[in-house]
Amino acid sequence: MAKFVARRVRFRNGERFSVLSRPGGLPVHEVTLYLARFRKRGRAANTIHAVCTTMALLYRELDKAGIPLLERLRHGQFLTVPEVNRLADAAQYRAADLSYEDVDSPSRPNVVDIKKIRMRRKSVGDEVKGVDAANQASRIRYMADYFGFLSDYYGATLPSPQRKELAAESAQVLKAFQAQIPKVSKRAKIGAREGLSKEDQEKLLAIVHPDSPDNPWERGFVRLRNWLIVVLLLATGMRRGELLGLQIGDLDHRLPQLRILRRADAAEDPRLIQANTKTNDRILELRPTIMRAVWSYIRNNRNKIKAARKYPQLIVADDGQPLSAKSVDKMFAQIREACPGLPVTLTSHVMRHTWNERFSEQAEKMGLAEVVEERARNEQQGWTDDSKSGADYTRRHTSRKGRAIALKLQEQLDGPSN
């Protein structure tokens, strides 16, 4: 089965882009034109790649079903409602779980080996995993938008009667397609991501300490660097991408401060998937002890790796290359394995939730008004002044306050039973 693959591209000037590679390696022209629209709007490289992966899923499904979409459009014909319904159904599954070797594919021979069918069913099984509703909805929206783009693109080459007929037909089918977009519920709060409890924070810091006998890493440089990663994430609440994009020049030599800056398509970043800042630029202040630990890591550890001197990034691998996001994910997986008592959901982003909950607790102790607390949080996290994002990061603190108030209300009911 021929596969369509979303590939990242890095140009010499540092700009990142994504292309849909067809069998043989050449990019799909229409998808390249479509993605260029996002590029012109200044959308982030990761956003463009997410759209490109949806296009890969779309083209795989079209190929699997034997639907010659572009050939139809050249003749003024569009997809049918059953065909787009099939695409909507495929959009709910992980791409890795979809079977693109179905025996009912028109491109397959009529006679197949029964052993291959059994092997395929055994490998896929009944445990095909789906994506969440938000992901499925996003996929269908991008597909529908792309179909509208193609309809206009090819319709412009058709005679006026055919162009009008194609426009009417595509509008009707896309309306049915968009009706398949699932509603994303905002009511499911139980089980949502929360920060670490104080006990779990202590466990985490104890196990990643460079001198801990339970530390899962052997090399001294890796131990110190990973400890510093955890400390900085807990101390500042910055995102993983912000930490990995941090450069030595962002550290203040006179004050215990560092700057979080947006550097989209930075030429000095050699990583294909660039670590970047999603929020506003800002200055964060550190405790002097933490800042001294950062400078000590630079002088005594990082600078001793000769290859690291070529790059400005603060956090590097032991070969000197700027550390990748996957390496950070692997690091937290190793922490979870080394300490089974920690939550199975522990990731770098949980550190951000933890910081926000600690921020709320400290603001409550200081008696800050809610408006002041919200503005201070937004400034520290790089959100806009009127952002309500803090509500997504303070579930544990809010829940604890809610339970305390609810129990107070019940006190008046204790009398008779006691």
C-alpha cells in the first residue's frame, strides 16, 4: 500500500515548513498550495505540520477507497455524501491504528491469501484506539476547508455552467460533511490534568537529585542537567518548548533573571522541530540559589562539551546538540519508571499545572484579590491581560477550596446526628 507522509522541511534561513510526500517522494502540489495559505497567515510551524498530517490521513483514505478526487474535480465532479461520511469515520482513529491494506480496496486483486487476512486482523485486533473529540473535530474542519479550496481551485478552470454546478454540489456535500463534526464537551472535568501534590513534588525532587541513589541516569552531566530541567520547570511554570528554546544570552549576568523570547524560524536552531515560545515575551525572576546553579551548570558542565559551544541553547544533549522535545518526554518516562509512586500522567506539562496551583496557594496566603492574582499570573505565564487560561491550570487548588466550603456548609447538619 502506498503511503502519503507528512514531512518537515527546514530552509537555510531557518524557516520551517511541512510538505505531503506522495509515493516516490515528490510533494503533493495541491496540498503545498493549501499549506502556503497558513504560512502566509503567520501560523506556527507545528500548526502547519498538524494540518499536513491531517492531509496525509485524508490522502491515505482516498487511496484506500480508490477515489480519484483530483480527476473528478477536473471534470467538474465532487465527492458523494457516503464518501465524506467514510472520511469522517476515519478521522476518529489514530493514523497508526488505521489499516491501509484492506482486502476490499479496488486496487487489490480479487484473490487474496487468507493467511494475510488473519495476520492483519490479529495485528489490528479489536483494540483500535481513537483520538479525542477535539482532535477529530479539528481533522474534519481541515479536510472540509481543503475540499472547499480544491473546489474553487479546479472550478476556476471549468466553463461557467460546470463551475456553478461544481460549487453547488460541493456546498451540499460539505454541509453534510461538516455536520459530522463532533461537539467537544467542556463538562468532563473528572480526570482532567492536575498539578502534583506536595508529597509527589518532594518525591520527584528527591529522585532527580544528582546525588540520589535512585536517580535513573548514570552519567553525571545527564543527572545534573535533568535535575536542572525539573527545577526550572517547577520554579517558573514555563513550557517545555520555552525551556528548550532558552539561550545563554537570555540570562542576566547582573540579576537573577531570564528572558522568555519568541524566536520563530530561528536560523541558529539546528533542530528540525524547533523549540519555541507560544505565549508573550516576558522576564522571569529566579531565586539567587537557582540562578547560581544555572551558571554553575554552564561553566562546569555544559561548556566542557566542545560541540555545545557552537550553539546558544542552554539545555543540550551530552553530544552538545540542543536537546529535543522527545528527549524531555523520554526523561519524564524514565522518572515515572524509576519511581512508580509518581502519577502515571507525569509529564513536563504537569510541571506547569503544578506551578500554577502553587501560585494560587501563595496568592491566597498573601491575601491577594482575585483580579490582582489573575493579572499577576497572566504576566508570569505570558498570557494576555484578559486571559482566562489560569482556570485550566488550577483545578486541584480550586477543587480543594470548593470541598472546604462544601464541608463548612454541612457543619450545621452535624448537630442532631452527633
